[in-house]
Amino acid sequence: MPLSMKSLQARAEDLFGDACTLRGYGVEKLSTRQDAKTPDFQICSQGEELIAEVKSPGLEPQIQQLMGSSSGSLRLKPGKRVRDLIRDSEDQLAAWASGVPKILVICDLRPLLPEYPMYPLYGFNDGDLAAGMFGEIIFRCRVYDDHLVHNGPELGGNRTLRSNHYTHISAVALHLVGREFQLGPFRVYHNPFATHPLPPEWFQRSGDLHFGLAKENGEFVLRWEERGVM
């Protein structure tokens, strides 16, 4: 069956479930409820569990507007797609009463659509994840007589994850998928403000990578550092 935007979400969920099974995890697709929205999956491993909501991004509204025109320009603000998906997942993740880690999984299958003019990771590279989760980059500069001192990059404007906001999200994971729907690795970006942090033992198959915010002088700065199993 030809791919369509409508079918991408279901395919993304299936791929995530298959990827978790490949890692030896127990996978339960959660049933929908009438009284509240529910996340997609409950994942279990060695007595531990986590909750996952899978999102497959839709077509850029700007592209839809440009379809059929002779030419046009597309501009995307860094982090916007990530920020939108975090907000879209709030009803499913925040409402789920469970004292376990909860993750948003982004599986971008748009580059597999026929004639879709985007390259992989468009809107979802490391910089987009940082900006979408923690805001736009800010450097603070001070001039002292004959020299310049700067701090940063600091957490900036349009912040989504904060010490008192979206703390139910333990991490945002990017699930990479090949051209023929081959299951690829996860890139897991941790939220240092999470009420229930995601243990780094999750998603440790070859190729999986974990990232956390760096610290300078005891303060978080807007730069990813790769993390291994502690």
C-alpha cells in the first residue's frame, strides 16, 4: 500500500514496538480509554518499566501551501517541530498516573514519502532537539575595560522543559529508520528536570546513543554531552 501521511503514525508505532522487542523488552500496546487520552506503550525490562508516546510528524504547513506553485521558500525556526510534538504529547503522558519514566519517541518517516522534498533529520537534528527542549541559544557577554567575558551557551527563550514545567517527560528519543524501514538506533536526549529520570540502562543496543546537557560552573548550558551506562 502506498505511503500516506495518515499511515505514517501507525507505521511509526509498529516500528517502535518492533525495536523494543528486538532489545528484549516486553511490549504492551495500551488500550484507549473513554475518559482520558492514553499513551501508546508500556515497556518492561528486568522488573523496570517505562511509558512511551510515539509521534510521527506531519507535513510542514508551509510545504502544503507551496504545493502546486512554481517556486517558494521554506523557513523553519530551530526546535519548532520538537516543541510542537512535546506539547502534543502532554495529554497522553501527563495524565497517565504512574511513577515511572515517560518518554516521547519521535519517528520521522516523512523522507520516505514519494516526492517529499526533505532530507532525513530535517527539523530533528541535535540543535533542533536542544532548542525544542530547552530554548534558543543565549550567550551573555560582559565587557570589562579592555576584554570581553562571555558565558554560555545558556538555556534560552521558548523553553519547553523547565524545573517546574513538563517534568513528567523523562527524555525525548529520536528513532532512526532506514529507507526500507530497517530498524535503526535510538538517540535519547535526557531531561535533567524530570520527576522520574530515564535510567541510562534503557536503549543500549549497538548504535543507541544517550545525551544529557553539559554543565559549566554548576549550571546547565545548552550543549549536549554523550552519556554511557553509569
